[in-house]
Amino acid sequence: MRTNFQHLLIQEDNHVLKISMNRPEVYNAFNDTMLDELGEVLETAAQDAAVRCVVLTGTGRAFGSGQDLRSFATIQASRGDTPIKVSEHLRKYHRIVRAIRTMPKPVIAAVQGVAAGASCNIALACDMRIAADNARFIEAFARIGLIPDAGGGFFLPRLVGIGKAMELAMLADEVSGQEAERLGLVNRCVPLDEFEEATEAFAQRLAAGPTRAYALIKELMNQSLESDLETTLRFEGELQDIAINTADHREGVSAFLEKRHPHYQGN
Ligand code: LHQ
């Protein structure tokens, strides 16, 4: 896997791939290079069997501040009075959201400090979120007359319900780490001085789990978000047919019967 990125730091340890967005001087705002690099590394990680859990985080005092407004203003200015079609540019975000959702392994967002705009929504697209108690989630879009993008229109109402999603999107107020935990926006919020250790423990636990079953769980949950009971029951059967034939399932049952901890290989 390529590790020499301009705006990403990459660490691989014990089957956990940690991707740190690294433009701390702008709170890790997305420019084109960082968007492309993140898309690339996520797609590579999806294919790499040695990676069994991915952690997405930010350096400095933020997870990320969304689109780099300075670099986008330059593009806007160069167009003069011609209307801009931002949907082309948003494809770079869609590549990232798709890579996260289809990745056959867990992806955790580890959020400390600011997570605003598209960065907030990339965190919401991850499978789970761990936050430090200094986290500041901001659906910042309406502050500048925009609407949630980068998947926020899909994940936000599904995570917090339609009423709260409307409030967060329209008022664009900050949500603290503790409040995010209460709302179900994050899975857990921990004190900042325990954040790194807690994130690592969370990721290592997932990386030691039955990775193939996790991939099937993702498929099931993704499908369930857009489906009815009958279709979901049928799909559960199809996926369980796969899970029951995995080496990890056999190991799990053997470990249970032998009263020991299972050692999952991820297949
Ligand atoms: C930034 C940014 C930033 C550049 C902080 N850009 N420099 C998609 C497609 C096309 C167009 C538009 O958008 C999108 C999707 C989106 O993501 S829209 C939403 C874009 N993001 C925002 O609107 C958030 C903008 N940032 C803020 O409102 C504040 O910075 C927050 C509330 C995040 C943090 O406030 P503070 O804690 O007071 O920090 P700060 O404002 O002092 O920021 C620290 C530095 O980071 C500062 O630089 P400086 O040189 O002055 O120290 C900021 O200019 C820079 N920065 N966000 N998105």
C-alpha cells in the first residue's frame, strides 16, 4: 500500500490501518489532493486482506472542517458570472462515501475537536464513531447557505431521526461529544486524555473479530436501510448461508465448546 501521501498520514499496526487527514493549519479542510488521496487509500484498503479495520481521524485540533472554502472560492472567482456546477466536484466526496460503505471491514471515525461540513458527514458515513469530549460536530452548511452533502442527507436523519436532523441541518449549531453520544450520533464519547488509547482498543478489538461476518453485517445493514421486512428476512438467509461456511464460524463454535477464546483469522 502506498503511504507517501501529501495530506494523509498512514499507519498500519496489527491489521488496523489508521488514516490521519493532515492539513492542521486549516483544521484538515478538504482540498482536491486530499479528497483524491483519501478516495485512493480507502479503495486500496478495501482490497487489502491484511487490513481488518480502518480508523479515519485528523491531526491537530480537528477531525476536519469540510470543504476548503479558500480553495473553492478561487475556483468560484475564476468562473465569473457563469453558474457553477458543484455536483461534478462532489463526486470526489461520493467516491469516499461509497468506499467506506462498501468496504468489507469496519471503518471507525475517531473524532477529536472540530468535525464540520463535509468532514462531519464523512464521519457519519463511517460504520461507527468514537469521539473525544472536546469534539464539536457542526453541520455547517446552512451557515453559508448550503445544504448537507457528502452523504449527510442520507446518514444524518437515519442516525438521529428526522426532527433532530432538521434542527442540526437548519440551525447548524455545534454538538459536543457528550451530546453527540446522547443523540446516537456517536457510539461513545471519552475524555480527551483517554481518546487515543480508547480508539486503539476499539479498533484492535474489531480487527481481531470475524472480519468476513463483519462484511456481511455491513451488507445486511446497508440493505435494511432501504428495504422491507420480507426482503430483509430473505437477505438474512442468503448472507447467513455464507457466514455459516466460514472458517471463523467453525472456530467460534469450537472455541465455545472448548470453553476458550476464539482466534479469528478473518475468513
Ligand atoms: C478553514 C476552514 C475551511 C478553509 C477552518 N476552509 N480554512 C462542498 C462543495 C463545494 C463547496 C462548498 O462546500 C462543500 C461541502 C462543505 O463542506 S460546506 C462546509 C464547509 N465548512 C465550513 O463552512 C466550516 C468553516 N469553518 C468554520 O466555520 C470554523 O473554522 C469552525 C467553526 C469549523 C472552527 O472555528 P474556530 O474554532 O473558531 O477556528 P477558526 O475558524 O479560527 O479555524 C482555524 C483555522 O482553520 C483558520 O485559519 P487561520 O489562518 O485564520 O488561523 C480557518 O480559516 C481555517 N479553516 N475551516 N473549511
